[in-house]
Amino acid sequence: MQNDNVYALLIGVGDYEKMNIANLPTYKMDLTLMGAAIVSGLKVNKDNVRLMAGTDNNGYVSTTDLAMAVSNFKSMIGAEDTFIFYFSGHGKESNLIFSNGQVELQSVVDFINKVPAKNKIMILDCCYSGKFKTDGARHMHFEETITDYVGHGIAVFASSSANEVSRLGPNNNHSMFTGALSTAISLNKRIRKGRLSLFDINEELQIIVGNWNKQNPGKEQQPVFRTSMGGTIYFQVEEYQPYEQMEISRETEAYKIVKVEPLNSLQYKRLCAFVIIKDEIDNRAMAKYSREIAESIKYAEVYSGAASEERFEGAPAKAVWCYFGHDESDIINHLHFCYTIWAADAEMKQLYFKENRHASEVDGIYVYENTDYKMLKKLQEPTMSREEFIDVNKKLLTSIVSMAEQFIVDLQEVGNKTISIETMQERYSDWIIRVKKRYLRLTDGDVAPDDLHDWSAEIENLAGWVLDLSIIIENERHNGELGERELWLIKNAVKNYHESLDKLSILETTTDLD
């Protein structure tokens, strides 16, 4: 596996005789570590990676060499590519120091940001490297798609804060930061579905450096991560084959089984059938059809994953739920006028046949009538056109994403220790109210047209993660410090928000939103 759309320029400066500064022998190992991490960890094609350490690898890299190397990459890189720029060398005040001169750090950030790639990742390993700024949160415009928005921009990893030196690693043959970041990239414990995100890399980096700081009092270092891109970037680093669930459908003159889904627990194989009834029927007929359906599907090999399949393969279901609707729209919107339970034996009946004034046992089948069905069906009738529904939801999505990105950019500064959680609370008091209002508007809106159901549901899911962020920051009361539980909740919400953005990007390609 190779990520052929990722390009990397890795610069190591070690010769500083012309600058009357001590040479840096660590540049060789730094380049080796970072190059290996990018190729083996991010699965970047090694032909797309250039290690630059001067003629004959002597560590002499001039400012002209920098400009020419970046210009050469510009001619190769396309609009949908990723460009990684790495610098290992001396830094002083607001400058990166090369073998023959100094270049303002901010001008290098701005220079790299103009590379015509979809996204740029800068890695700066030098003293005082945190003294830069990016464009801040990227506002999403109504005309943009999620695909156009997510992952466009620049992200910068800096080894130290604006007023802090960068340290050498344990053996003094490489920098501590490069060792930590290359390890964070190469570790596979954060890979999900074969992918590793920029967010995950930074989270792992913070843990590694945090451990270093605890073990090396007096030599603490504060890495800086700052970005102005929407969402995050995902690198496909492993082959991933999603579990394919068996699809089952069946039709008779009386009913149609639309789909069968697993409801397995650790102990029992259980199934759930979603069924369209073609005519009005009584409870006795409902019980009859439920038994027929249960008998026909109880050996169905439908599982949520490989572990469940291994546990229950070949075994019959111990219980089958049937949810009955009158049309496809009912199935899509999880609306049922009745549900039934078939149980394999007395033990299962005792477990699942619960007394309820809307339920009864008919010929050994538990039948529950949804007396609110007609009212709920009525509520699902649209009050706006399809075009209006799309317009309203896109406007809410645009607003919610922009608000989330602003929060996440400032949250990065909490991690960078440039602002406090108390400042966040003060700055976002009105933001919290606006998030809640938009979430309520979204969830109180029209039911989506059937073909927009998944798209609409994912927007609501995304908004829910942003709402979680607002609730956590509102409730945080730990003397300006995030507790471990709150910190985990925030990171989890951000991670899930990113994944929701990714799902929406995919849904946009399969959903007609014109």
C-alpha cells in the first residue's frame, strides 16, 4: 500500500560555520527517523520523499536551496495532493537558521501555505519554533460542499513554544521532538479502519512528550500544534476490508421482509426483521406472520462483525423481533405500527415478554401495538419542499461546522498552553447558547425525504458532537484545569466530529443534493 498523492521535503541543517553557531550533528539521525516514519508509518511512496542535507550529506543547506527545493515540488504537486515539509536545525527568536542566513519563521509558514496542494503539513524542529500563526479557523461557506471544505489548508507541528528551546533525545544523537513525532506516526495503536488521522498523531505526540517531561524535570518542552484547515486529514496506512453483513429480503403476498439485522448479545443470537404489511390485519394474523418470519430467518447468518459470527455461526436465533410498517418510508424512518417478539423457549419468553397495557401474547407471540403510529405518521408529513429542506439543512450545517472549527482552533491553544480553559469559558459563553439554538432548530425541523434520510441523520449526528463540546465546556469547573474525564470527553467528541465530517463527505457523493 502506498499513498501516492503525498509528497514530502525533509530538510536537515547541520553546518553552521558561516553563521558562527555550533554545528548540529543530530540532523542526520533526525532525517533518518522522520523519513522512515513518513514512508513506513504514513505509507508514502519513497519516490515522493526527498531528504535534503546538502551536497554529500554534509548538512550545508542554504536559503536558496530551500526556495529551489520548494519550487521544484510545486511543479509536481496537484490540487488534491498533500505536501509535508520538515525542518531540523537551529531556530532563533522569530527565525529559522540555515547554513548561510536566517529566514523569518512566519514567512516560511506563509510560503509553504502557498504550495498548490490541498493540504500542507509543516514540521518544525528547532528552538522557539512555536512563534508563528496560521489563518485560524476556516469559515465554511454555504456554496461549499463538505468535500471542498474538509482537509484544505495548513497544519503545523512545532517542537517548542515561542520562548522555549528544543531538547536532544536520550542518546543526544537526535532531537527529542523528532524522536517523539516519528514514534507517534509509526505506532499503530490509534489506527481505525486502516486509517490514521492528523488528530490522532498529535494526541499520541502529546502523550509521548508528556512522559518525557515527567522523566526530565528542568528539560520540559511544549510542542505546538496549530491548524487552519477544516476537519482533519486521514492517511490510509493499512489494508482495511469492512465486515460485509449478509443482506436478506423476502416477499410474499401478505408481507415483504425489507431487511434483517443482528441484535446479538454475548449470550444469545437474536435477529430483527423490518417488514412491510400489505393489508390491514388483526393481531392473530400478525402473530401468524411473525412466526412464519422467525422460522424462515432464525438460521440466517447475519452478524455485526467477525467475532459475533464466530460465536454464533450455524446456531439458530433464540429470539426474533419483527417491526411492521405500511410502506418503505416507515422502514427508512424507523416507524412501526406494531412490533412482535418470537421466543425460542420459556426462558426467552420470561426474559423478553414484558407486561405492558399495549402488549399481549397471541398464540405464543408477543405483540406490541404502537398506538401513536398515526400521530407520528402525520408528524412526518413534510411542510416544506425538498429543495427548501436541503437549503435549510445546508445552512444549519454550514453554521454548525464553522462554529465547531472556531472552537477546535482555540482548543488547540489550550493544548499549546497559550490560553486557559477559563478564557475558553468566557470567550464561548455566547457560543454555547448559539450551538444549543442551532441544534434545536435542526432536530425540530421537518422529517427528511426518504432519499435524504442518511444525509440528514448524519448532520444531526455531527451537530450532536458539537453540542457535547458546548455542554462539557459549560460544565467544566476545575479551577481552570481540565479534569481527565472532561479532557477525554472533549477529545472523543472532536474525534467523532471529524469522523462525522468524513461520513458526510462520502454521503455527498451518493446523495442528490441539487
